[in-house]
Amino acid sequence: MAKVDTEILKVMSGELSTTDYIAGQCEGKLAHTLEKDPDSAWIYDLQVAQWGQIRDAHKNGKKLIAFGGPMPVDIIYAFDCQPYYLDQLPLSTAPKGDMNSKFVDLCESKTNQSMCSIDKVEMGALLADQYGVVPDAFVYSTVPCDSSRIAYPIMSKMWGCPTFNIDLPFRRDERGVAYLVQQTKEFITFMEELTGKKLDMDKLKASMEIANRTNELIGKIADLRKHTPCPLPGMLLVTNACMSGMAADPAMIPFLEKELEMGEMMIAMEMGACMNGEKYRMLFLQNMLWTQLKAYTYLEREYGAICIMDVLGHYHPDIYEHIDNFEDCLKVMAVKMMNLPMIHGAAGPVDYYCDRIKYLMDEFNINASVFLGHVGCKHTWASTKILSDYIQQNYGMPTLLIDVDCIDGRYKTAEEVQDAIGEYLTTVVKL
């Protein structure tokens, strides 16, 4: 039996934690790539660094801060603590169907089955006691959805560690920013009490400078995808999905610099990610296919159809422009929390979603619209008629609505998703 199967069986039996499994898988992939294709090793460097930092936080003398939803993570780094973005767990294990189904089923046996499978995996791993790490604090926000608002308070009680909750306002005006600034100041006090030390402004500035650099790179990489043909494959959007939440991690900089370099090289060589020629430039209106990663490559190869951008994953970065002005930086942190994926499009009035669609349709030369509706995102399904009508009326483009579970692969196979998108491209779009 292959080693990977043995490791999955250990997770299934409870012998191996999720953190040890994912960190070990990343390290194994990096070692294999260094031996077989060292030029591609950069793809795994970041994953190895991030999961190693989570696994070894306590060994390295750092407090581990688990967080869900948008939080002022730059402050966590400034206190020399290690953040653990919980959504990284279900997104990393999504391609491993048996593993994810274990945690989904365990969670469903204890709570409402209509919860999002992202939260089901996170809570299920906790019910199974298979995180492999115990956070020193759990901090979370009230967005993006009802599922997280159910799961996070329960998880905080199960962990029994210090907890801090940020309430994100529905609207994003000056009052909303001021409301978040006040809560961020309270969060700083929380971190000071947790760590027993005052906020070091020099460390905060260093953290914000790293975040500025990574955000600048994320913005440049997103802009590369405006080019026709698109120089970067759709699957890299999946790799970049959680980056905005971890912007102050120094390990992100070399990864993003390499991705930018690769995209610029492809443009200079007049090459695109679709090796057989680009025909369809798809906009995914909702979630990504974390369970069906091979579908991205299949669509590029068989149809010349590339996912140019997904609305909920697209991130228009906010930069600290006055890094010596503490109050101004707190306002930027507030805006960053409101603008993070998927918060910017799915945690407020539908007008924000339409504004994002307009920007992407106008700037990225889109010719195919696909709503990959995650079954757990009840609130975004409620907007499908408004969004599809908006695109039809303003761009004359019909939108494919397809239901998927982006975390639990049992819901729909890659072949079903591929066939539905392929039929839409060839019978409706018909370029």
C-alpha cells in the first residue's frame, strides 16, 4: 500500500493528527519535487513553512492563535505569536475525500446538517481531537455566514481557551470603520493580557511592511490575469485563496515573487496557461473547486477554458500608506477586514457583490460566467437571480448555475462538474 494511503488510514483511525498529516504531506511533496523538478519547488516552500510554523509553534516558544473570519492578523504577528487560519484545514484536506467525510459526518452527528462543510470539518476535527495542536487563544469574527456564527462559539467552548470576537458591521461606511477601529484597540488589549507584554510599535511596523509587500505582489499577480492569453493557470487561484488572511507571514514573499516572475515570463514569451490555445475566459462567481482540482486542468486542456478569476477570491489589496500614523493604520486594518475574500462580496449588501463583478467583467475580458454555488453558502444562493440578471442585462451573458460542495467531494464528482461546464461552453456560450 502506498505511503500516502497509510497516512490517510492513520488519520481515519485517529492515530495521526490533521496538522501532522498536512505538514508531513507538504514536506514530502517538497522533498520529491526537489529531487525530480527543483525549479518547481517554490510551489511547496510556502506550504511547508506555514504548516511547520503551526505544528511547531509551541516548540518554538510562540503562542498559537487560532482564528476564523477576518481578524487583524498583522497584530498577532507583531506580538510574536503564530496565527492559525482555521479555513486552511478543510481547504488542505478537501482533495482527500475519505478524510474530510470523517469529520463532516462526525460534526453532522452532533449539530445541524445544513451547516457549511468548511465549518463541519473544522468542528469535526475538534470533536475527534485531531487538530494535533491546542491554541492558546481562539479569535473570530461574525462573518461571513450563519454557519460560522454557529460553529465558532461552540468551538471556543470546546477549546476552553481565551476568546475574542470581532463584530463586523453590515455596511462599510465611516461609522463601520470607526466601529472596527474601536474593536481592534480592544483586541490589542486582549493580546497584551494574553502575552503579558505591551504592543511593540516597531514590531507592528515590521509586520505591516511585510503585509504591504505581500499585498502589493497579490495585486500585481491578479493584474497579470487581465492579459490575453492568461499567463497563469486557474489552479493557482486555489493556491492563493487564503493568502490575504496571512499577509504578514514573511514566507509568502518569495512564493509570490516567484509566481509573479513566472507570469511575467509567460507574457514575455507570448504564452498562456492553456497550452492548446485559450478560448473561454471564465469568471467563477462563487466558490472554488477545492475538492476537484483536476477540473481546472481538464477544462484548460479540453476546452481552452480557463478560470481567469473568482469573485469571492479576488482581492484588491489595501496598503498602509502612513505606517508611522497609528490611528491611520488602524483604519486601514478595519478596511482590510471588510475587503478580505470572501467577506467583500458575501458579507453585506448585494451591491458590493455587483460592484466586484463589474470590475472583473470590465477589466479581465471575461466571456463566460459560472456560478459555482457552494451548497453551504445559503446567503450567496439567495443572490443568484440578482447577480445573473445583472450580468445578463449589462454584458449580455447568460450565467451557468451549478451546485457543488467545495469541501465534501461526495456531493458531486469532478466529471459531473466538468460535463456541466463543458456543455454550457459549447451549447450556450458557443464562441
